[in-house]
Amino acid sequence: SAPWINPPCACQPERMSGGSMAMGARSKHHPKSLALRCYCYAASHRSLTLLVWGLAALVVLLNFHLLVTHGKDDQSGRPREIHRAILRELEVVEEERFQVTPARSRRNPRAVRRKGEHTKPLSVVDEFLDESSAVHDMFFPEPRTAIDPVHGGNDSMYFYHPGRVWLDTDGKPIQAHGGGVLYDERTETYFWYGENKDGKTYKAHSKGADRVDIVGVSCYSSKDLWAWKNEGVVLRGEKKNVTHDLHVSNVLERPKVIYNDRTGKYVMWMHIDDANYTKASVGVAVSDSPTGPFSYLYSKRPHDCESRDMTIFKDDNGKAYLIYSSEDNSELHIGQLTDDYLDVTDDMRRFLIAQHREAPSLFKFDGTYYMITSGCTGWAPNTALAHAATSVMGPWETLGSPCVGGNDIFRSTTFFSQSTFVLPLRGLRGSFIFMADRWNPSDLRDSRYVWLPLTVGGVPDEAADYSFMFPLWSRVSIYWHRRWRLPEGWTDS
């Protein structure tokens, strides 16, 4: 008989066909049957209890196995302890002493009162965005402190200084905002693509966003991710044809490039818009070389949906995906690209619905997909969130803020920056560079780069929605440093 089907226990009253209670009769005439039935009842309950505890133990073991799997040695066979020793320098928690009360503004207080401005004290973010504020200068250091790969001196070689001006090998500020990095296997070279904002900042109209006319997409090349050679503008804006997507009066943002192994083409996707951000489309360009020139093909609304902040992601199996903010930036969409990477397929999923996230940056580690997003607050910085999924198409779950170090203000503003890309470090398994922009809306050409170490490992701060409070995902951590560099020998560690 099936162990899950319990016969009526003789310990409980039974009704005879006539409706009379037969407990006394059964107890008097069938004592062995009563004992047997009570024994079966108790045994079935013990089995159910053992089953519940067994399932709980199985879940615990499964989660323990997942955590151990994330910490396994890499394919080279080097012990985890050695790997952790290499990363220890990157994972130092560096605190910041920052005065919560904003520093005194240099603006004339009489003029402020006359204009009726600021009826309540300015927040730190307000002061950060105001070019006349002393707080602003703290986060946009003078050009004389620039990162200079040619004339920096041995004591500053290979050090990243988040927020400082970053010079290329020609001694000019790098112009690659909202961009991403492609590692080209054929040339063993990194290529950094981004918006060239080397123009005047202005407003298209009184209520419009701060903008710069389209210059184009810049490309820089490097062997060490620190000294970058300017390869020029590989996709230029259009000056004459006012109907062209790339006319200087329009918007070109967040360019990303991936290589198609089947066609041998380098494919660029980007956010294309008009000055009022009503076009909300993606644009596609293609080239035979990572240094261009790229030929612009077309723009469209993917899946007939609005698309603003976006990125693309190439998986290990060669399949590629477009991730974009849609529905007035209230949700994110992800869709697979065609085999030639020149269009989207009909396969699309919506996620983080009603969460109002943008600036997606997707990466992968140990078979799990991770993503960093920002909130939607214009040029103002806000709190980043990390997300995870076992399938690139979702479902996606939120892990909480990935920011470590600094202080509460730094962490709540993603170190006063916005995500744009997460770059895997080829020699350091589980380690990445978090790439972000520190926007300067009053002078967009002077926006700065915030590159920081990102690692995957440990337990996240928040339990995922469907994890039953067990840590199914590893924590994503972005560590704040005023100055840092990659460990020596990271390319072959």
C-alpha cells in the first residue's frame, strides 16, 4: 500500500452505517487492530517529518554547493588561496571622511536671495552638480592633477585616480563617455569606444537637457588598460543632412562594439535620439576593423518599443543580446540579436518592471549573469543596484547595492558616477573593472571617468525574491579607492 495514504486511525471515532458511534465496540473486540492503526498513524507522521527535514537539508546542501562552486580553483589549477592573495589589494575597504553639510558656496548670497533661489539647504548632490560650488571642485580636480601615462613619473605609473582628468598618449583628455571596451583576440588589444563630447554644452531649449552636438564615437587602443592611444573618431556626426540620424543636432549615446566571429565584422550599437529624446531608438553601424571607419546602417525602435539607455552583451556561445530601458524608462527589456548582430529577433523579455532603472551593464561569471543598473535621475548620481540571473533572458533578481567603502554619501551616489560597462579582467578570475561616468552637466566635455575594481564572491546583502532566504547568488562588490592599480602580473595570474 502507498505510504502517503493513511487509513482511518482507530484512535478516532468512526461512524457505522447506522450512524452510531462504534469506538467502544471496536476497542473492545479489536485491540490488535487499534494498536496497528495507531502505529501506522505515528509512523506516517514520522515519515512526513523526516521528509520535510530531508528537503530542508537538501536545499542547504545545494546552496552550499553553489557557494563552493563559485569559489573553486580556476582551470589553471592554482589554489583559491593564491588567487585571493592576488586580489587582496583590490578588495581593501577604503573609507572616506566627507562632511555631510555642504561646503560654503562661492555664489553671492545677495544674488541668491534676490533671485529667490534655494528656499531649503542644498543637498550634497545639488552642490556636486553646481559648478560654482566648492563641493563641485572636490569631485572634478584641476587638470594639473591629470593621469598622464607619458609624463606621469614612475611613482604614478599604472595607477587609476577616479575622477581625475585622464590623458591619452598624445597628452589630450580622453573623450570616450558612456562607452565600453572590446578585447580583440586577433590583435590582443583592448579598444575603448565612447561618446566624444568635445564641444560646447548648451540647452536646445529652456526646459531641455544639457547637451553637446554630436561629434561622433571615439576609439582608443591599449595593451595594459592604462595607457590609451587615440585611434580617432570612428563614427562621425553629420553636419549637412538634417534628416540624418547622426546630424549634429541629434543625440548619440552609449556606443558599444562586439565582434561577430561568423561574419568577421565589428558591430556597433548605440542610443539614437532627437534633442527632445522623443525618437527613443537604437542605431547600428558596422566595420571591417576595430579602428573603423564604421558605416552607419539604420535606426529603429526594437520590438516596437522605446529604447534609451542601452548596452549589448555577447555570450560565451556567440549569441548576442540588446538590453535597453523602455516604457519611459520604467522597465528594462532584453532581446536576442540575429546571427549577424545587425538586428534584433522577435524574442524579448521585460524585467525590473516599474523599477525605473537605466544604464545597464551586463557581465557573466561561473555561468551566472550579473548586471549593474542606475536609477533615473538625469545627470544627478544615484544608488546603483546589482542584479543576477541563471539565464540571460531572466528572470532577474535584485541583490542590493554593490558599493563598498567610501561612506554613506559615496555609496548612495555610486561614488558620484553612473555605470556604463563592466570589463572582465582576463588574468584574474572573478575580477572585473567597473566603468562609470562622473557627469559634469555644466561642461559635459569635462565629465570624468570612475574606474574601480569589481569582484564576485561572498553572500549578498539582500535575499533574492525567490530564494527562500537562501543565498543563491554571490555578492557583487565595487570597492572605492582614491588611487589603485591592478596587481603586478595580472595578465598571466
